[in-house]
Amino acid sequence: MTATGMIATLCLLGTTQAYAQDNRMTLGAVAGTTGAGADLAWRFSERLGVSARYTGGLDWSTDYSTDDVNYDGDVNLAASKLTLDYYPFTSGFFLSAGLMLPDIDADVVGRPRNSTYQFNGQEYPADALGTLHGTVTLADGVQPYAGLGWRQSHRSGFGVFAEVGVIPTDPDVSLRTSEGFENGDNPLSAQLRREIRQEEQRLEDEANEWPVYPVAVVGVSYTF
């Protein structure tokens, strides 16, 4: 083989190896504050890649009380995301930005703390209203996402995965009574409808004290 041929061969091998190092797929199993699921990443260069993730199945029960009502809630969480990842040091550390589709809400049931409901000084008998039922949505629809983490995508084999980030919240509260008293045509029903809307607004204002939801996941991964 001539010197020119050897140089050409070495260049081809170097290009092939660089391509292999910069064109890796990483599959991970993760769990965290949005549930458990899978993370798939394609690192197409030393410093850039894209990733997609879905997590869900995280449910728990909680309670919350206002001055007049005790609420019990069943919280459901799920989220999917698509991001562009930047590896500033060409290692496993990355910065991530993109979009997340969260589904974070709770089905709530409210009961009076005493024998009557009291909204803005007006009392309503509990046996006439029954219980308050509703949905509290913390984040829903497409939201911007920013985070940072570690993914073993710079070399083949098994590794660890970790990522933390945030998404903005957009609280929404919807309440109704189990007896439908607020649906009547009498003046007291109309007043109750206004009181319920004000209760929804109070709950939304309190939820707005948390303008972002923390996203944190850990897991294991394999890079091909």
C-alpha cells in the first residue's frame, strides 16, 4: 500500500470512529416527580443532541384545609417532553431546553369544617349542599421546559441518568356541589354560584404561590 493510500485509510478510519462517537443512541429507565417511564436520546454530535421522555403513573392522596372547608385530593401526574440537549464539556453533563406536555391535576372532595359551609359570612347547611367536588389542575398543555443533567451518552455501555428542571404552572380550579344546589333559580342559588367562583379563585391564588413545578428524575441508561 502506498503512503497516500495509508493516509487515506487512516483518515477514513478516524472519520468513522468520530462518527460512531458522535452518533449514539441512549435508552434509559427513569423515575421521579412526574412518575416512572423511559428516556430516549440521540446525540448526533459531540455537543448537541435531542431527547424525548415520557413518565406517568404517579398517584397519591393528600389533604388541604381553608378556613371553612377540608379538602381531600387524589393527585395524578404524567408528563412527556421533547428537548434539545447541549453538552458543553463533550462529556455526560448537559443543558436541556424544549417543550413539556404535563398532566398534573387532582380530583378533590371538600367537606365543611363545621356543620355548615360558610362563604363570605353566608352560611349554607351541609345537608342541602352535600360535598364539594372538583378538579384542581396545576399544569396542563404544552409548557416550556429548562433543565440540566447527566447522561452517559459519550461512551457505550450502561450508565446512570439524572436530570432536574422546571416548568411553569398554570393553576385552574373547578368546583361544584354534590346536590347541585347552585344550579337552582332562586336568589340563594345565584349567590352560592358566586361564592363557589370566589372559592375557586382563592384556591387558584394560593396555588399561584408556586409559579413553577420542579421536575427531577433519576435512572439507569444504556448507550448503543
